[in-house]
Amino acid sequence: MRTTASVLHLDLDAFFASVEQRDKPSLRGKPVIVGGIGNRGVVATASYEARAFGVRSAMSSAEAHRRCPHGAFLGGRFEAYRAASSIVMKLLHELSPLVEQLSIDEAYVDLAAGGHRLDTDSLRKIAEKLRSDVVERTGGLTASVGLGSSKFMAKVASEMAKPDGIALVAPGTEIATIAPLPARAVPGIGPVTMERLERLGVRTVADIQKLSRSELIREVGKASGESLASLAFAQDQRAIEPGREMKSISVEHTFETDIRDRDELAGVIDRDSMRVAERVQKACMFAKTISLKVRRADFSTHTRSRTLVGATDAPETFARVAKELLSGIEIAGGVRLLGVGVSNFTEAAQEELFEWGAVGSDLDEKEGAVLDRIPVESRWGKQTYWPGVDVVHQDYGSGWVWGAGLGRVTVRFETATTPPGPVKTFAIDDPKLALLTFSIDQESAS
Ligand code: TTP
Ligand code: MG
């Protein structure tokens, strides 16, 4: 714990939903739910207007629909979220070399490493300026910012600040500030630990403060117990670590009988690549390096990898590269084990991810808050229109899909920079209508 509130925590407000409201003017001020569409889908996030109806992250979309039937239910546009995230993370890197990104919309910044004045007034000014820069540079997204003497305090502060606010836990007031909070506010307390603590009658941080270190260790184990005993008194020495991201994601199979057939192995690669890609997408990441691990019947193990120029989360790219790598390995004696892995992640949108074509190659233009996009073929080949996706019509211009079905697609023609626009319905195969999407499949062998 420091003597200054020089740890900053930023978390964007209702992130995915806010990006949707930014880009879809008719949805501003309205309940918006982003997530899996259909009865088996799950809510990723909801706008604060939708939260007023009880809609929450991780709730089933069906339940969200019951609670908020008039809400706009949209599938995600991850490229837009990644681009917005990248703008915000860049702003944070301008404040300090020590930035630890926790998720697509959340990061710690060590302001003490940024050469700033660290008195409370100066820190508040930095945070206010950051918040207004976020609004300006992202075209209207808001962030909540917390300041405190440790990671724990900064996070507590940003939660107190939410939404669209700023809070600072003054050095010296840490223990009193956290005492009334629910115990699960303490970092590292997951459902299992919480259940054990509840058995001891723990509800709040103050309840943990009343337990002795040895009681805590007895109940939740040595490592967790020690850390809880310290954190409950705001003793948090954790450093801001820029390189703590995920290192690799892989899937491996050992076969019951050795496989000699390359087509069969190709099928395994396709399935594994799909699973790997799902996990990469879930982490909101792009991977640059794809590797293939092959253990032959003679137990010799061969690993090959290739690094792409851009990063991708597309299963077909992972699979294609892995199959190319397989073609360079002799497998006549049979394969016992096959693994597909990806690594070398980039957290947010990368310039080289996108094929900008006519948009031009100027960096600032790429990072503009309102993305210009060019129509390209959907990377899934067949065009599908899902609620929320960007489209362009030759006569009416840019818009987004409100709904599709029964051979028809309904589009609202508006963008981030227009007023709320009109709605029109087309045949789903209308040749004048096209999906707008990014092409992120750039690759070179190395
Ligand atoms: P959060 O920061 O947890 O949520 P939020 O930004 O939507 O809302 P808040 O104002 O409370 O911060 O998560 C950031 C984004 O991550 C969120 O907009 C959607 C996505 N997400 C998921 O995809 N699945 C999840 O279970 C959660 C919690 C978030
Ligand atoms: Mg958030």
C-alpha cells in the first residue's frame, strides 16, 4: 500500500451496449441488450436502461426478454468493441508505461510510474482529463475511474464511481472504506471461498477483519487465508504488471488408435481450431502465432508454428495454417496425439488486423472513433443478417439490421454521426444490400 492514491482503475460503462448506442442513435437512452440471440443465448451486457428492468450479464436471453420485452436485443460486433477498447488503452498508455489490462474494458495504471504529481488534487485532475478524453476520442463512451493506494482500493473506488464517475479512496481511510463492503469485494474471493466464509458467518469485509489469520487459514487454506487476512486490512502489495496476459490457448487429443489418414487428421484440426477460436473470442483476443503439435506412433514429438502478420480469431485461419503445418510432417507411421495451439495474443484491435482498402492507411483515421468500413464478403462465406450487424444499401446508405426472418430483412438507416434514421424492409437476397464487416485474414508465412 502506498501513501498516495496513485493507482488508477478504469472500467468502461455498460461497454458493449454503449458502443451499440453510440453507433445506433435511435437506441440512445433505450434498453439495449447485447449477447447471444435466440432462446439459448446469454446476455453479455445490458445498457443501464435495461438494467432498470432487472436485466443482468450472464442471464439467459430468454429471461432478459421476459423482463424487458421492449428492449433491443443485439448480437455482438466485436470488431467495434475491440477498436473502442484499443483507443482507450492507448490513452492509458499515454499516462504511464505501467498499464495492466484486465479485460477488454478494464485496466490498472500506475500513475507513480508516469512522472505525475501525486497529491490528491493532481490525481483527480488526471482522472477527470482521462474521462473526458475517453468520451471525446471514442465518440461518446463513458468510463468510471477509481484512484487509490493499491489495486484493491482503485478497483473499489471505480466501483463506487460507477457509472460515469470518479472516486478516490483517500490514503489513510482504506480500512474504514472497505469495512462495510460485501466480503466478495476482496480480490480472490470466488464462489467456493465465499461459501466457506459464509459458514463462519462472514457477510462483509468487517466480518473478515474480526477473524484471526489462523482461523482464516484453517477455513480457506494457507495461500488464500494469508492473502485474505492482509487484504481485509487493505494490505495489498500487488504490482501493476503489464505482461500478465494469457500466454497460449491449445487443444490436444490423444487417439485411441493411431491415425494415418491425413483427411481424418484434417477433420480433427477443423474441430480443434473451432474450439480454440471460441476460447480466443471469449477472451476478446486475437492470436498471431498458430502451432501444431504431432506425436507420432514412435513417440517422437514434432511442433511447428507460424506467425501471421496480422492477428486473427477466425477458426478457419487457425485450421488452414495448422493443416499447412501438418503437410510438412511425415506421418506414415501414424499419429498418436495431435494438438492445435495459438499464442502471441493482441488484446485489442490492431491496425494491421484490418484491410482498410479505400479508407486509407493513415493511423489516426483508422483509430477514429467512428469507424468507416468497407463492404467485404462475410468471412463466413454465406451472408447472414443478425440483429445489430452493420449493412449498406446502394440506395439508402449505411445502417444496421433490426431483424431478419421469413426471407426479409429490416434495416434502420443511421450511423453514429446521423440523427435517428428511417426503417425499411428488403428481400433477404436484395442484391443492393450487403453486410459491412472487417476482413481480418491477412497472413504471411514465416
Ligand atoms: P463489465 O465491465 O463487467 O460490464 P459492463 O462494462 O457492460 O458494465 P459496467 O458498467 O458494470 O462495467 O464487462 C465489460 C464487457 O465485457 C461487457 O460490456 C460485455 C462483456 N462481458 C461478457 O461478454 N460476458 C460477461 O459475462 C460479462 C460480465 C461481460
Ligand atoms: Mg465495464
